[in-house]
Amino acid sequence: MMTMYERTNKSIDNLYGSREIEKGENPFTKPCLLCLSAQEVVDKSVFGIAKAGASLARVRTRENYNAGFDIDDVPISFLASRLSTKEEEIKEFVDTYFVPLIERDGHKIDVNSACKAFRNINILTYCDGTLKTLLMEAHLTDRMKELGYTLEEIEEIMRQIVIVPIATDRVLGVEKCSVVAFKDVNDTEVSTEKDAHLLGSQESEEFISYSPTVYQYSYKGDGDHSLKKYSTRDDVMALVTYIIVNALENSVDNYRSHSVIPINISDLFYKMRDLAQMKISREEILQQIDRRLRYGGASKLSKREALALEKLDVVTDQLRTAKRELDRTQHYNLIQAKQLAGLEEAIRNNCSDINTLRILLEGIGWQVSKEQLEMIMNTPSDKEIIEGLESKKTK
């Protein structure tokens, strides 16, 4: 299923901190960060990467104040999706959300307007979630050709989509979109022969240019294939954050401008490289980012407000756990009630009226009248009758 969700603050009415995107709603008409994992059926993966995306964008998340932005106040949608790599789902997704941004009445729109519309689209992927963006690009290219866009126009428009893949070997170097990938070459799940030269060298990191729009930062990490590592550890997290916040800020500025403000991924990548090679800590990089980050003038939470939301997160998590337990209990009780009803019906269908009452009385404490109780006491049970018959046979 290609169901999509927008991350929100948790509340008593919204214990999971997300809302399902309604049919007919296109969240890509404003700045977005679409977060795609490889496992579209695992809730922890689907929603976990959206939380990581918000945190990398320096928006407040559980236990992370970051730059203090409230997710409900920033002009950006942080999206999760159950989109799979099935061809029909990819085509449906592209045709539903991306194509309407660049066509009117079945025809292409002017290139500047198309560029402006696609600058809303930013995508964070983890592991094989990157494959979904490759399939999207292929189908989107075909659809743009059908609409009448030239190859040059397609390349100009497509490069406005920014994709940030982490821990993946899916980056090809021929993508039309703007790509900055991050990879730990010691991660055996994603390292390839292309990484062998860095593994054998004295260098600890490498800044790779595959094309004018596709770049990769490779480094020698601990080899842990983990989304959490890329979204929380300062050694690489600050650099991923640098790319994401700049792409999102550009999206917000472009969205609020009358004319297109294109992304220059090459300039952004080399500025990140220069920043990474400076003699400053990753924590200092984050502090620099937080100080200048504006998101169109979005308000920031005070530490006291953030603490109150943190406490609300704790309460909603407790309520969510209690609700899950209640749901399990209610489901179990429903099953038990159905089984009991079936057992009662079987007893009534196969036993005499008196013995039916006897079983219900002794088995589940069924309420019987005084007269019925006397009849039960004065009437032998089926077992007693059978035992009496068998004793007669033996005599």
C-alpha cells in the first residue's frame, strides 16, 4: 500500500503523533521531507525514519530539543510512507503526487513553474529505501516525456528534487535528481568494490563527485548498519543535517518566493566538504546550523515549552501502551465470549435440559432457580446413568 502519513505532535487525541494523508490531498504542494525505509510493513521502520528526518532537520523530537522548532509550526511536512518497490505502486505514487505538480489538462507547464513546484520535494532514504527513488525517477522521466518535456527540460526540472540516501549501495551516479549520499565503507551490508580503495588507504573520509548532481560522502566508521547511527552520532550526523536543513530552507524560501529559487547541490556539497575539513567539532557545526536556521521565520520553543511537550510525549506513550493492552484484553475477551457461546450452544444441543443446567451451573456459575436446583439435585447426571448401566452389565 502507498499509504502516507504526516508526523505531528502527540496529543491525547493523537497518541501516535501522525495523521494519515487523506485521499485527494497532495502534501507535495508545499515543502516536504519524504522519509523512506526499506521495510514498508514494519511500523518501527516506517515511522522511525520520519522521526529521524525531523531530528536531522533540527526539529524537536522526543528527548531532542535540537534547534527548538516545533514540528507543528515549521512550514514543512515530514512524511512517512508504506510505499513498496512494486511497479504498480511506484507508478501510482508518481502519478498521484508528482505528475500533477508539472501538468495542466494533460499538458506540460512552463519550465520555471515546474522547477518551482519540484523544489518542494526532498527525500531521505535509508538502505534499500533508495531503490524506491530510483524507480520513481524512471517512471517520472517517462511521464514527463509523454507530457512533451524535452530531455534538457527534464534534467533541469528533476534536479530540483533533493535526495539524501544513507547507508545504501543504490546510488548509481546517473540520477537526474540532486543526490548527496552518506556511507560508512566499513558497513559490509552496503560496501561495494568501489569502496575498496578507501578501505585500503590512510584516509578516513572521501568526498566523491559522480556527476554535477550526484555526490557521496564516504567515511570509515564502526561498520554498524544502523539508521540511529546516522541520525544521532555527531561524527556523521552533523554533515547529514547540514545537507538536509539547507535543502529544506531552500524549499521554504522557494515556496514563499514569486520566482523559482533553484537548488545548487554542487555548491552545497562542497560547502559541506569545506566545513567537514575545518578544525572544529561536529557539535560546533550543529551549533552554527542552529544559530542561523530560520525556516521562514518559524517560531522556536522555549526550553520550558519543550519540556512540557516532552512530558506530554511520556504521558501519551503511557496511554498508548495502556490502550494496546486494553485492546489485547478486549480482543481476548471477545474470543472467549464467542467460544463460551459456542460451548453453551453445543451443550444445549447435545444434553438433556437438566444436565445442560447442571453443566452451566457447575462450569460457569450459571444462575438457576430454586426449583431448577432441586431438579438437578434429584436427577442423576449422564455419567451416573452410564456408570449405573455398566455396573448392571457386569452383574
